[in-house]
Amino acid sequence: MKVSSSLKSLKRRHPDCQVVRRKGRVYVINKTNPRYKARQG
């Protein structure tokens, strides 16, 4: 999982990426290709 200060560029890496808020943190998840997971902060 990548940790980044801005998720906008990581969301654009793949069309299936979704930005999700969980427990006060912002994540990028991708069901079809899990190697695009990322977290903000």
C-alpha cells in the first residue's frame, strides 16, 4: 500500500479506483487490481 499526501494522482492511475473514507483516513481501493491500494497521510 502506498502512503501519499494527495490521492488525486493515484486515483487517476486506473479507471476502477475508488476513494473511500474509513476510520478518518482516506483510501484508494481497486477491486480488479489490488496493487493500486493507497492511503492518505
